[in-house]
Amino acid sequence: MSTSPFPKRNLPLLPLRGLLVYPTMVLHLDVGRDKSVRALEKAMVGENLIVLASQTETNIDDPEPNDIFRMGTVARVKQMLKLPNGTIRVLVEGLSRAKVLEYTETDDHYEVDIFEIKEKEDTDPEVEALMRAVIQQFEQYVKISKKANQETVAAVTDIEEPGRLADAIASNLTLKIKDKQAILEAVDVKTRLETLMRILSDEREVLELERKIHQRVRKQMEKTQKEYYLREQMKAIQKELGEKEGRQGEVEELRKKLAKLTLPEAVQEKVEKEIERLEKMPATSAEGSVVRTYIDWILSLPWTEATPDEIDINKAEQILNDEHYGLEKVKERILEYLAVQKLVNKLRGPILCLVGPPGVGKTSLARSIANSLNRKFVRVSLGGVRDEAEIRGHRRTYIGALPGRIIQGMKTAGTINPVFLLDEIDKMSNDFRGDPSSAMLEVLDPEQNSTFSDHYIELNYDLSKVMFICTANVMHNIPRPLLDRMEMIYIPGYTELEKLHIVKNHLLPKQLEAHGLTKEKMGLSDETILKVIREYTRESGVRNLERQIGALCRKTAKQIVAGEKKRVTITAKNLNNYLGAPKFRFGLAELEDQVGVVTGLAWTETGGDTLSIEVAIAPGKGKLTLTGQLGDVMKESAQAAFTYIRSRAEQLKIPTDFNEKNDIHIHVPEGAIPKDGPSAGISMATALVSALTGIPVSREVAMTGEITLRGRVLPIGGVKEKCLSAHRAGIKKVLLPKDNGKDIDDIPESVRKELKIVLVEHVDQVLEQALVRE
């Protein structure tokens, strides 16, 4: 066969994506690209002829000439229909092969100069043989693939022209564009038939492989189904015979788990023995589930898995500073631990106990410590725990026995070196079920906890690598032996300045995010925050303060959603509109100097507080009355102060027979709240002297200290908390026992600057500082 080109002609070109049109083919095309539509319109203006050429890559949306094959097909546009979605559906008929010589237009649409190749169909014996071989290959391909029907095969085999036969077969094959293009570019019929033979042969081999794989998968599925059927039959037979059902599978599963773990030798032996016991037990045995649960617990506990400590002092310090403001002593202790750990590499976990009022961040600090160490964090609350088994676990003889909270916590952690928080350790109690605080001794003793024994596990468990952190509100509720095993770190509370920083850096961003707000939508100045701190909260921590910030966010959110405002600015002046009337009076505990009224300083479980002590003198027979739910120690302090004043009546210029002609009433307001402690001694003595002499007590002075019968002032506890409460109340001068001078360094510098602290060792000095003499 020979080919002869037509004279050169110019036609519009339509690039095709993932599609190729052979001569004599009739098919529909959907045209949507702008250039293609314009090329189609150009063709319709002329002879309805257009060149169809395929793109080399289908993912190119706007192809350049280099992205389009040079061999294409001249086609006649027989029909054109515009679809509702804007595309055009075209019916085209391939006429002849054409070689693109040159692009004459590429901007508005593609237009090319082409040589149209006309085929001369002439057959010789070799071509005839190739045709028969191709038809045979095609029939086998159809038989295997089933992608074409017999009618198609019959229609193809009726074609006598070799070139057209090759094109017809190629159009019915599912081939890649490059393979179809190779057939289109094969102008010589022999070459075209040989190319088609090679492609058909390759396709047939791939199809044969697919068929074999499919048969193999099918056989495998049949085998699996058969095995499943046989297993079910075996189960039914075992059930009828009363034999154990599925026990062997359970045991095999447990042995596989055991093989994957690295356990201490004693633990390995124990588990192997228990698995052997389980294997010999009948399915009806109630003990089987107990043994299975026990083995599961042993295998799920971490025995050797540990997280590597990322000991970077600077990074740890940065994490602690970012997540907590203040608390310098605690941070310093953690960094010391890290430094030693880095030098030694083996250090028993310290037992730290964070003691402080609620809301100062004890629990969150423990979480930050875990982050800084890159360790797992586990928290167990001990509040209200009364049963020793909660700590040590139940023995396996009991139904529903479980390990104690310590072992449960270690399972949750999944490592042998987590940061383990024992929350509210001062809230444990005891009853007839044992004393859990005694059980905690072994947990928290660094010398013993490497061999901690849980009643359920019955194996020594190493807790020495765990970093235990305990929290408590008060120290005196913790049993002395337990206290001896812990390192106490006190967190007394925050100053106004610290609270302001905490609100700005932590609480406010947290509440804004929780309420779907941003700083652009809600304005809150430092002055407003200070007013909230002073007039709407009176606490050592920041929990109630966070609630008040949350209330402001809620009311802001309501105004924005209701469309009242786009941005809400809360100022000190309009704060009352959001939080109501102030709950506390900020400023001096008393508004003016008063006779017989002294501001004392008290320590409570929720931090320091100010306490008014009032004395009234009335005609009578010397009766001393004490009210305000005072404890025994406080009553004794009142008696001591009264006796001291009687012994010093002459020097104090008080009638020596005042106790015979007057009744004296000492009252501490907030009578519903029990009060006790020796630190109100000098406060009561000052109030008595003021009431008996008629000299007022300065409203700017607050005091604390124990009194003796000779007028000496003895040291007391809670100095930092008491000074913080005095600062919160706006007191200017605080009288402290001289022996408490060592505690002044614990008071934050910002508080020390605003408080005048006077150290006294005798009541005479107290009276000199407190009484307002003309």
C-alpha cells in the first residue's frame, strides 16, 4: 500500500483530551474550552472540516502547540448541539490522517497548515497474513476481556481494507493514548498492523495475568469460607461433647502478646504459669474469667517502657514561665531536679507536695511539670477515699476485684516514669475498711516504693522512677508519717499585681476563646480588671476571678449576637452594669478610727483574711463574755489578754477595779463561722485597752501575734498569707511578732513596698503603734 499527500491546506484544530479519532470513525464529542469552541465555529463557517489531534498530557487545560501530537485526523462536523451547561456536543466523522506542518493561529483559536494523507488500499499475501493474525488476536482478546460483544467482532472481521481494519480494531481497544497515537502515526499499513499485533499481544498477556490472579483470589476465598465452615462445625461438635470452647484460641492469643513484651523474669514466670492454669480450666469454670482478667492486667502494665527525659533547663523554664506567672520557689525546685537528673542520669523521683488554698494552680502546675519533662501525666483524686483497697487493690478472692488506683494510674500512663499527681491528699479519711493514708506510706517512701506490692497484682512493682506530686489545701490534715516522706512547697496565694498578669496572659485569652470572642470584640482595661479583683473577689487563688471574667464574656457575647454592638468596651464606670453591685468593700477594713475595734489577721484553709475584733464595756459585776463561735485556743487567748490588762491596769491608766464594776463582751463578727488559733491574742488585748481607755485604734493598722500573761508577743504562722490579706483590704501598717522577722522575705516585694511592717516583741509596743493618741 502506498500513500500520497493532498496539497497543503489550512484548517482549524481542535485539541482532544484522553481521546483519539481514527479515519472512518463516527463519534460524539463534548467541547467546552473557549479556544476549541472558536475553532469549531471557524470550521462551521467553511467546509465543516476540522483537524482533531490529541494532547500529550490530559491534565493540561490550555495546551501549547508543543503539548499536542503532530499527527491527527481530518474530520467532518456532521452535527452540532448546544447543551444547557454551556458545552457543545458535536458529531464528527473521521476522514483521513493529517500531519500538522505549522501553526498559523494560536491566540484566538488553533489553526494549522497540514498535509492530508490519502491511503491506497492494496493487499499482498504478507498483508493478508497480518490481517488474519490481527483478527485472531482480536477475537482472543474479546473472549478474555469481555469488553466487546460478538456483533462488534463480526463487524470488524467483515472489513476487507487492511488500514481501515487496523483503525477499527484499535478504536475498540481500551488503550493508553500513546499506544493509540502509535497506530495513528503508522502511515504504512504493514507497520500499522504489526504495531497493532504487538499491542494486542501485550494486552492479552496482561489480561491472562489478571484472570489468573482473579482465580487465585477466588480459590483463597473459597478456602477461607471452607475453613470458617469447618471451624463452626468443630465448635458445634465441641459444644455437644461439653469440651472447652475457644479456650485454645484465647491461650494462643495471650502467648503471642507475652512473646512481644519484655518483662522482668519473675513477672514472665508468673504469667506463663497463669496461662498454663487457664489452658487446663474447663470453659464452665468461673475462675477462668478471673485468671484471664488477671493476665490481661499484668500484660497491659508498663514494666520496662519509659519515655526519655528531654532535659533542657532553658526550655523547661520557658514552659513553666509561659504557663504560670509567679510561683518562683516551685519553679526553682523543678529546675533543680532537672539539673541533678541531667548530671546523675539516675535519680529517685522526688515526692513534692504543693500546699496552698484552692484556685492557686496546684493541679495545672503539675501538668506543666509533666510537659517540661516530656513525660506522661496521670491524675488520681484522693478526696473522700476511705478504703485501703483503693490504694493497694483488692485480693483476687473477692468478686469484682481490681488493682488499686496507683496501679490503675500506671496502666493509664503506659510508662514507668510518668508524672503522677495525687490530688487532695489532705482529704483522705479512714473507717473500718482500713486507713488509706497508711497504705500511701509505701507509695511515697523513696526507700520502699521500688518494690510496691498491690494486693491484686501480687508482684513487686517499681514506682521509684515515678515523679509523685501531691496537692493539699492544709498541711495539718496530712498524717505526720506521710508528711515526713514529702517535700513541702507552699503556694500561699497571689498579689493583686500577679492576679492582673494572670488575667491578661492566661484567664482572659482562655475565656475569650471559650466564648467565641476576640480582643477586637471585647475591650477590658487594666483598671477594670483591678476593680474586678478588688470589689468582686476576695480570694487567694484566681478561680472565682476566672468566673467573673467568664460572666463578662457571656454578657458581651449576648450583646454582640443580639446586634446591639459590634465591640463591647467594659470600663471601671460601667462594670456595675455587667457584674452588679460590688460584693466587697475595697480599702481599709474600717472606714474610721474606732474605740474598741481592732483589725486582726487570720489564716484559713482558703488563704489569709482580715478579722474585726470588737470589745464593748457595760456596767455589771465583772463578767467576761466571748462570742463569735470562738475555739478553745482563742478563748484562752482572750483570758490571757484580760489577765494581762488587769495586771497592768495602773500603768495603762485604767481603774484598777474595772473588772468589778463592768461586764466585758468580746465579739468576733461573722458569728456563723468557727474561729480558732492563738494569733488573735494581741488584737484582743489592744481592743480591750482601747475600750477601757476610750482611745481609738488606727484604722490603718492590722496585727497578729500570740500574747503571754507577761505581755510578750510570740510568733505565729501564715505570715505571708496574712500580709497578702492585709494588702487586699487596703491596710497600711501591719504589726508582726519580732520572731517572725525571718518570714518577711517570703512576702512579695510589691506587697512589702506598700505595707509598713513593724516587728513587736511586747504589747506596750503594739499599743504605741495601734492607739491614736492626741
